[in-house]
Amino acid sequence: MTIDRDERIKYIDALESADKNEYQPLIDVISTNQIVSIERALNWKIIENTSGYNNVLNVLGTKLTNYRHTETEQQKSIVIIVHRKMRMHTIMQDKLLIMQINMNIM
């Protein structure tokens, strides 16, 4: 967990409260910090009138869909490349066979 410099005083105050068996301020600082970290990682802005939980679900769903689409496109590209290489290999084998046949005839 990383605490921003701007939040350092709140964090230290929360730690001191926890030393006095008052844990809620520390819980608040840590949970807020985690939400901010998740938002930064997802690279999205909060949409008005929607809960943070719904935002996270929507963003994760969209990112997962995009990832799957990208992954599918990459897999298709790989299959096409492999197919082309196999075809070229077959063509080269055929040409080699024809050359061998021609050399035996001459």
C-alpha cells in the first residue's frame, strides 16, 4: 500500500487513533486509499449518480470484453500466419520434389 504525501498526515493520525483502540479512522484511510488505487489502475473517472461498485463492475466488464476481443483477434492472426507458413512449406516441398524428378529424368 502506498500513501500519497497529501494523505500522510491523515494516515499518521489514523495510526495514532488505532494505538488508542479507535480503528475506524485507519479503516477509512486504507479503504479510501485502495479505492483510489483501483480507480487509477482502471484508468476511469467516476460517473455521477452511479455507485462506485457499479462503476467498477461496468469498467471491469468492458475491459474484459475488450481483452477477449483483442485476444481472439491475435489468435486469428496467429492461425493465419501458421496456415500460410504450412502452405509455403508444402509448396516448397512440391517444388523440391519436381526438381528431383526433373534431375532424374535428365
